[in-house]
Amino acid sequence: MTAVCGGYDCLVRTARHCPTCNRVRPMAGYVAAWYGTTLTCIGCGETWTDGEQHPRPFQRGWRAKSIGRALEMWRGATPLRLVRVEVPS
């Protein structure tokens, strides 16, 4: 038996408090049934999954790349309040 997990259910956008920016910022990301909601701040590029901050990559220009990816997701996303994800049992 092979189990394959990955991908996401839908792209989402919302406004949440960013601990790094210390203010409410627009955030974009995705909802994955097994892994929770992953959001990236459009102001600073930091990423969180279910409230846990992801480690920062050790590379030049990571913030600009992260913000760019978040802006791309924002353009194609659904407002988070309209999303409901059900995990199959």
C-alpha cells in the first residue's frame, strides 16, 4: 500500500496580526487538510503553519522571493473566511 500526501486544497488570503511586523498585515497561503493552514505575510515574507513560524532560509534575497510568491498566491486566492476543509475519515 502506498500513501501519498502533498499539495494543498485551496489558496487563501486574509489579514492577520504578524508578530514580526507587529501589526495587522495581509497574508496569503494555502489550506492543506493534513497539515493545517500555511500563511505568508506580504509585508515581511515570514511564513507560519498553524501559528508556528517556519525557519528562515539561509540565502540571499529570501524575503523578496517569499513576498513575491505570497503576492502571486494573493491574486488567485479565496478569502479564508469562505473556506471550509473537511478531512476524510
